[in-house]
Amino acid sequence: METLAPAASAAPRPVAPPPARIDWSALIHPEHVHGSLYTDPAIFQEEVRRIWQRTWVYVGHESEVPNVNDFVMKSIGPDPVIMTRGKDGRIHLLHNRCPHRGNQVCEKHRGNARTFTCNYHGWTFDNDGSLRGYPFPSGYEGDMRKSLGLGRVARVASYRGFVFGCMAEDGISLEEHLGGAKEALDILCRNSPEGEVEITAGFLQHKVMANWKFVMENETDGYHPAFVHASIFDVADSQIGTLYADTSTAVTRYFGNGHSEVDLRPEFRKRGEPLSWFGTTPQKLPDYVSKMNAAYGEQKAREILIEGTPHIMIFPNLFIAEIQMFTIQPLNVNETVQHVTALQFKGAPDFNRRLRQQTMGSVGPAGFLLADDAEMYERSHRGVQEKNPEWVYLGRGSHRERRDEQGFRIGHATDDLCSRGMWQHYRSLMEAK
Ligand code: FES
Ligand code: FE
């Protein structure tokens, strides 16, 4: 775990939000949540304060800013954030807001720049956020560079190249926040012969008219694929359907802190065929397989290639879906953007080419998979606005929940375990003092 940037901020401390008057215990029960949680703008405003502006949120990957002075526009919740690599090589997360009169200082999506100049009155900032200079300085008493600069996200840290930001100066570390989910990122990275993921394929943005929590919950909902994705499973003649069947041996797992996964490895181990998780064979990816054998030894490489990559939702916004990565960005209570890219593995060009092709087929502009999910998000969002019944039911599989050998709660692949865990964590965040 690496700390990437200092916590200092030139801005005055934020004004404390007014106390919430929402009774969360009345809205969130172990097996039911109230429909208004998805549609009430006042609840969304509380989420911005208590989740997006207070907890660790995934922002971007180190490989998106490989060179000194690279920058890329990202977000934390609805707020834009510029991720930069400073001249010292460290990563900074800066608010895109001039401390002078509030203008946005960067309009580009990505680039390489030592400084950002605000278009309104020409103030210039270094890419670590410090104010470098401003026109007509005689109009100010004293040196404004000592007191003003771009706002910095208070804490920045990364794990295995995944960069997270936390706007609160105090609280648990990223490592504590990730907890058991760290291992899933380790499992992901070991699919590279060099042990590293690269986010270099570019992003597609999919916007839906639905609350962000419908998207988050759906990512580890193993009940819907058999129905929502039946058409792609048929057309592609894929074996994916068996992973989410009533007879599946795959499990849902809740890691705590809102993180969950559908662990498909029991099914892949049963098959015992390397790369079957990816719908292919070692003969089709000879370079990749030989590099994996060289890196890990044949036996370990075989095990890695049988088990594949994880299917994990890291609360509140990072979804690793075997071959793709999604970042969930809420714009407001009823609009959400999913930023999606193909995962790329360092040192594996033949594997990466297929990952990009499969990503285009499933979640590209004419892709089957995400379009089906998007339709469900929007129908759910419209549906919960009806008041009879008022509640959403999350009880599937409560009676068969159990613990795995590490003490994490697990259930059948099709159970609501992950949603129950997310809502439990959500409630703890919303009720926190
Ligand atoms: Fe940025 Fe005035 S608002 S320089
Ligand atoms: Fe789906």
C-alpha cells in the first residue's frame, strides 16, 4: 500500500453539513429496503456527503498517467477530479475548481501538462495543485501563492496500481477499507505474466436514467443472468448460463465494507480446463500461455488459468467483471454513468487483443450484455416510484447463508447476499456521526 500524495490542502476546512433528519433504521431492514432510497433527491444529497465525500472511492489506475505531467479527468461521485502525475512522479487528485472565482480550470479529458491555467482571469497552477502565478499581482496584498491553490483530495492511496481517493482527512486506511477484497485484486493481477493490470484500452461511457445503487447491486446479482442475458448466452453458445443456474456451485461472498463478489472458481475448477473461464483454449493463446508458464511455473500457471479473473464489486464504484472494468459514477439521483474498459494485462498482447474484442461484443455500442442490464436498471427505477408495495425484497437465500473458512458470509450464486451486505454497510455509513 503506497501513499501517493500529501494530505495538505490550501483550502479552508469544509463547513460541516447540517444534521440529517432521515431515519435510516425505518428505511433499511435486513431483508427489505424502502423504494424511496433510490428516488429521493434529499437522500442522494446525503449520499454525496456521507459516502462519496467521506469514504474511499476508486478514481483511476496508475497506468492511465504513466509519464511525468500526464493527467486524466476522473470523478468522485458527481464531482470531477483531475488525476495528475507530478514532476516528482507522485499521483495527485485535484478538484477542478479555481480557488479564485470558482471556474473549472481543466476542460480536456486527458493530456500532458506541467500547469493548468484558468481561462477566466489567467491564474496558473502546478499539476500538484499549488498556485504558481497570477496576473496583475499588485491588486493583492501579500503573496496569494501562500494561501490559495487547487483543492486536493485529502487522502490518495493505491493498491496494485488502483488509485483511490478519500475526501475525509481522517478515517480508516485504504488497506483497512479494502479488507478481503484486496485478495481479489491480487488474483486479478496474477493473470498477467508480469503481475500487473494496465488500463490502456480507452473507455466507453454508458448513461442510464436510474439510481446508481441499482447498478451497484446488479453487479454481483447472480440471479438475473439466466433471464436478462438468456439471448446472448444462446447466440454465443456460451457456457456462462451454467455458472448462474440453480445447480451452480459458484458462491456469492460478502467481504464487509460493502464489497462483494460472485466467486465462479468452484465451477471453473470442476471443469479443470485452462482458459475455459474465458471461453477459449491454451492453443488459441500460445504466447500468453508460454509466458505464464515461464513466470509462474507450469503447475501454478495452470491453476491460475483454470481459476481465471474475479467478478467483484468494490464499494461504492469499482466493478471488475472478469474481462472488463466498470466505474460507476452517479450524476444525480436518477442518472448514472458507467465508464467501461477492457482489462489489459501487462506482457500479454495476444490475450489483450481478445479481451478488447470480447469487450466490444458484450459492452460496446452494439454489445448485447450491458444493453440488457441498462434496460433493467431503468425499469427498476421507474418501478420503485410506485408505492404499492413500497419495499424492495432482498431475502433470497437468507436461510442458507453460511461462513467460508476465512469467516466471510457466503451464499448460493443466485442469492441476495451481496445486496444485503451492501445495504448493511450503506446504513452504517449513513448513520455514522
Ligand atoms: Fe480562475 Fe478567476 S476564476 S482565475
Ligand atoms: Fe447483467
